[in-house]
Amino acid sequence: MKIGFISLGCSKNLVVTEEMIGLFKKNNYEIVNDVNEADMLLINTCGFIESAKDEGIQTILEYADYKQNNLKYLIVTGCLVERYEEELRKEIPEVDLFVSIKDYDKLWEKVTSLVEKNKYMGELDYFDRVITTGDTMAYLKIAEGCSNYCTYCAIPYIQGKYVSRKYEDIIKEAKMLAKKGIKELVVIAQDTTKYGIDLYGKSRLAELLKDLENIEGIKWIRFLYSYPETITDELIEVVKNSHKICHYFDLPIQHISDDILKKMNRKSDGNSIRNLLKKLREEIPDVILRTSLIVGFPGETEEQFNELALFVKESKFDRLGAFAYSAEDGTPAAKFENQVDGDIKDKRRNKIMEIQQKVSNSLLKERIGKEYECLIENVTDDGKYFIGRSYMDVPSEDGVIFIKYNSRYMINDFVNVKVISSLDYDLIGEIKE
């Protein structure tokens, strides 16, 4: 049996897809990348925001058409199924099997019943993952779910409360990845800074990062989605003094207005956020700061939006993404009064991104003439440039460095690069020999 996979949504979802690939591979399925060759197709969906739901439904409908050709079985899993399984069953009968998140432990049982063969009974396992992110980088998921209950977010209702993985299991998996040749670990959870509180009564992220740093073969370590209120002095010190942990903080602050933050049920206020940014830059001068923002939250006034726009201009985040608020089913904010008009939300988002583009242009120009260690990941179609990343660039999220091609080097090499010019969000450089 040949099976293909499509993974939608975030990196945390991708890790689950990699576990699924490992499960099918262990049961002697042949993994294929071309759906035209597949007997079975599994689509792992996201249901976080409206655009993700739309993408999931369109993807399912698109591949449902392949049932008219060689595709025998279409399986759909993930957050979209967790939220809307009954509706999906009615509307898309071409799908042979829906598996919600809470039934992942029964995935193989359900697949076996579907095809009536392959008697091995297995479960998803981090240690059987098939890495799909290349030869050098892998995500390391340290927890499931979320207990923050931000009023705009459906994750706690889809995935349940925050559950940390056992410390020793994470270390074991990281060592396994290093033995496979992985050089860069990207540590992820819905909120990485909460790691360990539910299991051990305190956050153990700083301790975990130090132990990951000691694993032979690992060169770069990143951690994403760290909430501002739980960034400790200990964590800052660990990052500051590390030769492997990238000087990079991803802080999803969402807004800067105290009133909006309170309505969002966020634990930070504008003053504490500003103080944290100042502290990080003072303690780690070469730190890269990334954030995400929501505009058009219910009740957001023009004055509150202008406060946010000025904050973006003055704070000069290296990386920033802005999203128009999406009213998600079952969330408190979806029932709030004073929902903002869609056109206004789009205009506000565009305004934030226009400001950020100018900020980005200015910051990138300041990097001309500086040197950075970079990982070569690909080559441009015309063969003139390598495509690389430095400690400043999260894979698949941030910009890249286009490096003048040099035949003495190849993909997966680490090289020293001098920046010679900049684009809107990317840099151009040459290898310093």
C-alpha cells in the first residue's frame, strides 16, 4: 500500500504528521510524495483560525477528486476534525475516515478496520518520527495543548489543557535526532516558557535548554512561542551565555493596549512588555526579537490601534507578523460586543505591515558589511546563489540570506558569510574564506 501525506498548519502539527508517517512506515506502507501514485492519502488539518479552516476544507475537496482515479482511501485528521467532524462527515462523504485528536491512540485500529489488513496495532510515537524538514533541522515538541485561555483562541478547546512531556523523553528524542545527523533543534509548544509547570511545579525550560546544549552534534538550538510574562532572568542568562542557543526570542505579545490585553485575557500589560524588550536588548545586544500581533480585536478603537502602530514603529522588531482578528467558534471573544468591521481589520493589518516593512528595510541595511555563520539549505533555480539562514532566521518563517554560489561548498554546509546588500526582508552575501 502506498500512502501520501499533506500537513497543514503550524510546526506543532507537522511533528504529529511526522509521527504518523513513522507509524505507517513501521507497518510497511510505502511513503510517496506524488498523490497520483498513492493508494491512500492522509490530510492532517489545522482549525485554528478562519483562513486555516478554509484552507483545510479546500484541500480536502481538491484531493477528494482523486478518488475518481487511483486513490482508494482518503483520511482526514487534526484540529479541523476535532472541531467539526459531524459537519465534515455530512458535507464531504468522499472522505473514508475522519480521526480527531482525541482518537489518535486509535488511529491504527481505525486504519486497519478501513482496509481490513495489516494486523500490527501501533500508536503514534515521537521516536518513530520520519523527519520531513531536511537533513539538518528538526522540530522538538515539548508539550501539547494550552491552559492560557486567551479569549480569542480555540486551542485549549481543541487540544485540551497544557501537558508537558517527560523531561527524560525529550532529552532521549533529542539525542536520537542528533544521531540521525540533525544539527538544529527548534523547540516548540503552544507556550514553551510554561514547560514543566504542570509536571514539576516550576518551569524547566532554561534547564532543558542547557541539557540540550550538551548533546554532541547539535549546533543550533531555538525555542519559539515564549510568552513575555514567563521570560525569567534565568532563561535570559542561559541564552546570553550559550554558544548553541540562538540569541532569538519569539514573543507573541498580540497587542500593546492595556485594555485590549485585558480583554484578551493576556497576563502582560504594555509597560511590562516594553520593559522586557529593553532588558533583552541590554542583556543580549545582538538579540533578534520576533512577535505576532492581532488587529481588529472586538472593541479596538482607533486610538488603541494608533497606540499599537506607534509601538511597532518605535520598538523595531526584527521580525513581526500581524493578523486580522478572526472570531472563532466557542471562544469568549466571538461573543464580545463591538466586533470590528472586516474592511477596517484588513486596513489596520495592512498599515501595521507597511510600518514593519520600513522597519525591516532599515534594520537589514544595518547588517551590510557584517559577517554571520550561515547554514546552506538550497540553491536558487538559476544556480547563482545558495539559499542560507543564520541564527537570525527561523526556518520557513523568517527571511533568508542569498549567498553567491561557490563550488567549494554544498548544501548542509555551515559557512561564514559577509552581507553585501539587502532586500525588503532578505539579505545577499558572499562566503568569507
